[in-house]
Amino acid sequence: MARHGVMRAERRGAAGDGNTTRAHAAPGPDRRMNAGFHLNAKADEMSVRSLLSDTRARLRAHGLTETACSTVEIVLAEALNNIVEHAYTGSDAGEIGLHAGLGAASLTCTLSDQGAALPAPHLPAGRLPDMGAGADALPEGGFGWFLIRSLTRDVRYAREGDTNRLTLCFDLPDPEDGYR
Amino acid sequence: MELHETCHDGIKIVTVPEARIDAAAAIRFKDAMRAATADGPDHVVLDLSNVDFVDSSGLGAIVAAMKQMGQGRRLDLAGMTPDVAKVFRLTRMDTVFVIHDRADGAARRDAG
């Protein structure tokens, strides 16, 4: 992959634009600006596992660090679990689409499904559940939206016809927390 | 879910052999923990060193496993991998459990 980039730059150089420094613009193993990919899965727990593992492999190949990959996987796991448990509840498992768009310092993931619409007009605020008083009162759930909100820059939801579209935006600015 | 159990110096170490405690595994994990901690030592260390990923369902199941052990008993965690540690840190659940680097270290320290 890196060789292709160099070859293209050399051609540009040969064409006489004089800007040969562009040949060194791709430090990552497969760094692509404005690259993306699309994956589909059935809306059940085991298919979600495979979808998460496939997505992580793709993001790694695009040069994201393990820290960034884990952030994305934690958020996608919660959003996908919500689709399996709430959007498609009780009905035959439908399909989930995942589109990932990689920018220079950001990642946008859009999840689409044809399940039930989110009931509230506003997305959950995602506050950390009350820790309660003592071990017996500790919460066993309610962490999903907290994790989504904590690890994303922006979350948007739209109902378009019979389709739910949840857009999750991540900043990848820091080399420690973004691209390799 | 099949959990591995060993006892060292009055502490039971329960090891999760699977790579994920997620929505697909949470209920099986909680049931297996109930069986593994039904009797035996009051001090149990859950070895998570094989676990790469925990989602909120898995986190809830670990909390439930601690609660279902009952009062006067103790569940520690050990061997957290980076993604698992991140979920515990973000949700502040790392303040609820005693967390050891390694399960055998937990047993040695408490015995010594």
C-alpha cells in the first residue's frame, strides 16, 4: 500500500509540479484520508460479536491505535446491543448496517436498522448511574449510554422512513489516542 | 460458561476462560459464578486475564456476581486487560472492587 502512495507521488513529481514532499505524507501502514467501509450483520448477539471484531480489524488496518480501537468498540458494542435488545425486540432479528468514515483526525460511524424507533425525542443524557449506598445497592445496568456519551464527541439520531440512523462521531486527534 | 476454579490458602480463584463477557455471555457468566461461589471460601478472586472485552452487560454481570455472594463475603478482580480496565475506570467501578495485577499475587499477598 505504501508503495502505491510513493509511486503516485513520483508520477506527480515527474509531471513537474515540483512538490515531491507529498511522497512522505502517509506515515501509517495504510493511512487513508476520507476512507471508509461498510459492513452488515444480523441483529443478534453473536452476529454483533463478529461485526465488532471485523470492524476493529478494519480500523486497525486503517492505522488506528489500540486505544482508539477500544474506544470505538466499547461505544459500538453499546449502541449495537441497544438495537438488538430494543429496536428489534420480540421480532425476527433484522439487519444492521455499519458505515465507518475516516477523516484526517476523526471517525464517524453510522448504524442503521429497520427496527422500532427510539421512544423519546431526545437521546438519553447518559449520566452515570447512582452508585447507591453499600454493595447491595450497586447498579447492574444503565451504563450503556454513559459509555457512549463519555467516549464520543457527538451523537445524532434520525428516523428516516422505517430506518433508524444513529451517527457516532469520534475525535482522533492525539497520536496516543488516534492514528498510529 | 465453564469457569476454572482453584483454591490457594483459603482463597478461591475463579478464572474466566473466554475472551468476552458481553451481552451474549453475561447471563451464562452470572449463572456460572453463582455455582462457583455457592460454597467454599468467603474470599474469591475473579481472574479476568483471558478476557479482552467487557461491555455494560458484562460489567453488570460482574457486579451481580459480587452481590449474589452475599454479605460478609468478598469478590476481588485480577488480571485486567486494557479494554476491560478502561470500562471499569470510566464507570468508576474500579473504586468498588479491590483489583490485583495478578490472581496468584492476590492469593500470596493475603496469605503472607
